Amino acid sequence: MLSVQTPAKINLFLNIQSRRADGFHEICSVMQAIRLWDRLDVTPREDERPDIQFSCNIPALEYRAKDNLVVKAYHLFWEKTGLPPLGLKVHLHKEIPMQAGLGGGSSNAAAMLVILDHLSHAGLTAEQLRALAGELGSDVPFFISGGTALATGRGETIEPVPVPYAEDLSLVIIKPLKLSIETPLAYQRIAAVGRYEPHSPATVLRALKKVAQEPAWQTDNELEASLLNDFERVLFSEYPLLNQMAKRMQEAGIHRPMLSGSGSAMFGFTESNPTIRKALQDAFPDDQYAIFWTQTYPDGPMQITNAIPPSEMLKAMI
């Protein structure tokens, strides 16, 4: 079995700059992979059919398998490469909250492309894989390499930003269990307001480099002051719970609570000490919120198990 962990992401900077003629929005975003994972388990199909057999620990996603980005990535890869499909049994184990602005589905799709390139020996470059990923969704190209990256266009144009952190930055993510926000709806709200204010990511990129050189960074540093998410100005008013969450996080000691992507998850940089953990647990009871303590992650999909060597897996599929 080949098992691959697929990371989530947060947006440190998300500026929606204009509405494009194709209906999408021109954005500028600084994206950061984090250590919050889904997992893809891949084995050869027992019946040897040259197709994907998809399953998931969430029944609703398994029921709608043909709409899942993992399945779409599988079919797109063989269509675009022209290679004969390998029959695969793929199980998706989800831990990343859905409709949270954390990019779980996009990460799963990117990992599927990377896995297929690996198993088929197609030898695609990162740029070629990102081009395929862009056909699946705006966030998917980022997850081919993960780490830290500048995303422009509709989000599909990726420029990796080398940020060699002296140590991973600690953060907390809080997801309201009964609030999910679909990304298209969030963009509709931005379009309805129709007020676009282009900003440069230079400040946040400079702050990242400074933080990388100073492991003993403080929570009221330049990085937090430079965080930006344009969705906050339309979603906080429409969903009062988000504004309430931000206030509770501040009261618990987080200087800059931040919406990730189009939400509904929020994050804040903080060390996981007993005082702040207790404050957040009291403010966000576990019957209403999920709390994730995590760190930044400098990479993309990560192979965690390969009980069968790729060459043997390939032989089993031919």
C-alpha cells in the first residue's frame, strides 16, 4: 500500500483585486501549508480493471464519488498524459474540516496527481503538474509543492516562496461545527459589494523572512500586523458568529484572529501553553467547535508508508 498525507493550508494574505471577464476574480494570496492532514491510501485493484475504485471514511463523499476531486484528478491525469490507466483502489481518510477555507479537497486532488505521476513514471515536472492541477480548481496547484507560495491570477499561478523557518510556527485553528461556507458564495458576496482595493503582499513576505530568521518571535510581531483577508469585510457582517469567534480568540490571548480563505475556520498564531489552551477550550466548547493545534509545514504531499515498492506495485497493476 502507498499512503500519502495531504496537508491543509491557511491564507496569510488574501487580496481580491478585481472581477475578471471570465467570471472569476483576480487575486493575490500568500498561502502556507500546515500540519493538518487527510490521507490517501492507494493499492492495486483486485479485479484488475483499469479504473479507480474510490472509498472514503465520510459516507456522503463516497456516495458522490464521481464529483470528488480525487476521482476527477485520476481521470484528468490519464486523459492528459495519454498513458494507459492503472487500476487503483483509493481510500480517502478525511481529517481536514470541509468548507472551512483550509483546502482539504484541493490538497487531496494535488496528491492524487503526484501519486499517479510517481506510479506511472510519467516524469512530469512540478510546473506540468501544476498546469494539470489548475484544471481541477484554483487552489489545487498550490498543493503540488505546498510550503509557502504566492498565488496570483485566479489562484492557479503559483510562485514558491523559500522561507526556511528556523522552527515551524505554532498556530491554532478553530472550526464552528454548524457553520460551513461555500467558496463560490463568498465570492458572490465580494462581487455584490463591488469594491476592490489592490494591495501588495510585500509587507507579509518581508515579515515572513524576518520571522524565519528569528525563532523566538513574539505574537505581536510584524507578521500578525501584515495579515490580510478581504473575505472578512463581507463575511463577518453576514455571519455574526465569525465576528464573535474573533473576539473570543482575542480575549483568550490571540492578537490577530484570522479567517482562512473563505472560512469558516479561523486561525491564530500562538504557542500551545496550558493557559491559552484552557482559555480557548472554555470559549469554544467541543460540542460546538473543533480546535486543532498545529504548525506550519514547509512541503507538499508526504509519503508515510510504502509497504510495497513502487516497482512491485506497478507490476501488480500491469
